[in-house]
Amino acid sequence: MFDVIAATCAALEKGLGVPSSSIVPADRPQRFTTVERTGGGYSLCRDAPNIAVQCWAESEAEAYTLALMAREVLTNMRETCPNVCSCSVGGIYSFPDPDSRCYRYQLDFTAVTRA
């Protein structure tokens, strides 16, 4: 079975050169991304996840730049990941973390994958 979260994290790590995981690391690096499934549908042999990708950095400008770079990586997943049949990125928006006060931007990523 195809793990879209793991594949998205791997694509972001390779494309951005920063850590990426489904949770915030205990020892936070200066820049990293998190990937979280927020919904979507599933049918036999087909998954259509909605995914929130969060780009974290030490300044708002760095977080936004990382988000712009992530948008390119995500948009190209159809070419770089054989299980991704189609994908698109919605808006990029400021999403500062209220607990840590870290700068963060979020992208809405949707895909259709072979399950």
C-alpha cells in the first residue's frame, strides 16, 4: 500500500534539503516541514488525500520562501513519484504557531494516487 505522507516527506526532504516529517521534531531544526493528512477520499485502488504542508523557519521571510520552494516540489510530484497520478497546490498562507511563536506558512496539497 502506498504511503502518501511518507512519499511527500521524502520528496520535500530531497527537493528542499530540510527535514520533513508528520510531526514537529523534539529538537527543532532552524528550517523544516511537516506533512499532515487533513481529509480526502478513498476507493478501491485510488486515494485522493488532502494534505497540509507546513513550512517552518526562523523568520517570516524564510518560512515564506521555503513555502514557495515547497510548492514547486509538490507540483512536480506527478513526475517524480510513480504512484501520484495528479496533484495540485492551493493557497499558501501565513499560519504562525501560537504555542512556540515560530514562523510557519501552510500549503494545501491535493493528490490522486494509486493506493
